[in-house]
Amino acid sequence: AQSVTQLGSHVSVSEGALVLLRCNYSSSVPPYLFWYVQYPNQGLQLLLKYTSAATLVKGINGFEAEFKKSETSFHLTKPSAHMSDAAEYFCAVSFRGSASKIIFGSGTRLSIRP
Amino acid sequence: GAVVSQHPSWVICKSGTSVKIECRSLDFQATTMFWYRQFPKQSLMLMATSNEGSKATYEQGVEKDKFLINHASLTLSTLTVTSAHPEDSSFYICSARGSRTSDTDTQYFGPGTRLTVL
């Protein structure tokens, strides 16, 4: 069965520090992988996506993620956290031929300390 | 590009009434739209997949007679919560699948609708 796991429901980092949000997936077929960000009382905004091209994917707002097949991971990173990065982050996976259904992780709340 | 809007952004209604939520793709045509429900501090739960011109496909456990979905055009899908009750209070989010061949694997999300049933 396909699934996605986000390790850590809450991550807190200092402003200017490295952001690392972890995501692992389980799949028997090549996945498409996504990171979305959600600000309070808003919908989801696509940060970046992996669809079998380059394994290192660069997204908006300075975020990037690397697809590692051997580790079944797609961790999200940002070199230097900004206060405006505080939000909920969702890792998601879908599969070719799945009618674009997306399976979401449980989410990670990112807090930024001044 | 790929902007999705929802209306209303929030609604309060009395128990027993029906509420309609609209989801529009503003700058692209979406043959497939999705409706999600999100409880506080939780992830999104897919309710149904809406295909233009055909009946929606509901996920297991979602009452199709309670959550009516209509996808009458390539840019509009509606979710009607019928005979709403307090337990239907939630944040409802729609998404639309990208229309370009290179983008059909991506969903673009609306801003959500906060429903409160008194």
C-alpha cells in the first residue's frame, strides 16, 4: 500500500537556522512527490514537486527537496529560516494512473524562534 | 497561473439548513476537481473526486446524499452540504488538477471554506 510519513509533528528552529522537514514514502511504483505549505485558515500552496526528472528539486521561497529512492525519502530543506516560514507543511505522494489522487502526510508544524 | 478560488471563505448556518460551496479554476480548465475536509490540526481527508460532466466518485465513508457534488463546467465544481449538523463543521478545501499535459499530476488548491453549523 502506498503511504507517506512525516517524522515530527512539530519542528522549531531559530531564525537563520537550517530547516529540515522529513518525509518518507512507501510505494511499489514510481511516485510523484510534493511538498505543500498551509498558512492558518488558508488553502495549500505548492512548494515543489518531483515527477521523475531531476532528483534535487528547487521550489519557491528558497526551499528544496531531494528524492532519494534508496532511502524512500523526500526531505524538505531551507538553508536559512525566516519568520515568514512559520506554517504547516504537508508532504504528499501520488502515482501515475491513480487519477491524480494524492495521499497526504499528517503534516509538520514549523515554528521559527526569533 | 493555476489559480483556484472558493466561495464563500466562511459561512455560518443553522442546523438543518443546506450550504453550497463553490470551487472555481480561474485561469485554466479543470476536468477533475477534488474536495477535501480538514479538521483542526489534522491533515486533509479526501471526500470525493469530481469529474466534469459525470457523477462524482466518493471515498469510502463519505455520504454522497449528504455531500452533493456537481461539476457542471470545466471551471466550476460545487459542494452542497445538505441538512447540515454541528458535526459537519469543518474546513473544506477544493483542488483542481492541472490541465496541461505536463501538469496533470499536480493539484492546485483553493483557499478553503470554513463552515460552522450552529
